[in-house]
Amino acid sequence: QVQLVESGGGLVQPGGSLRLSCTASGSIFSINDMGWYRQAPGKEREFVASITSGGSTNYADSVKGRFTISRDNAKNTVYLQMSSLKAEDTAVYYCNAYIVAISGSQYVGWGQGTQVTVSS
């Protein structure tokens, strides 16, 4: 099994910054796309950002210009640098990754989530 663990969440003031990390571990042969999603109370989980193995990125309109996704392939880690945070960014943030296991199986894995709260 492959485990994905997020870290870096917490409480931040509006206008502040926060960086999330997510590291995959286990029987991994390779990782293709990686991404971040978020879910606020009473709302559906929504796409935030994604990055391919080659470094191409995609962002939700709501975070463009404020968030930056990056990855370190050697560490099997994806990051989300969040700036100019707003109250509406408050949510549980989940990372995901398209995993190619050593066995050859391919699937999308999800982390357990990390809470980001933007409040004064």
C-alpha cells in the first residue's frame, strides 16, 4: 500500500501565507500527476491545483495568482504554497497522486487531509 501524508496546515490570519506538504511512501515505482483538493464544511470537495510529473501546472480560478503548486520527485513530495489567504480558503486540504506501484498497478491515492483555517 502507498501512504500519502499531508502536513503544514494550521491557523493563519487573512492575507497571510502557509505552505502545505504531502509525501508519498510505500511500494512506489513512479508518480504521475499530483494535486491538491479542499473541502469546506457543508460543501463538496473541490479541485485546487495539480502538477504533472514534468512540472506542468493547473489551478482553480479561485486560487490563481495566490497559490503555487510544486513537487520534488526525488522526495515523492508535492507542495502547495498559499499566499494572500482569504477566509473562504478555510477547508480541509487533501493531496492526491496517481501512483504506479512496483507491482505495476496504477491508482489514485489520497491523503488524510490537513486543516487550514483563515481567521482573524
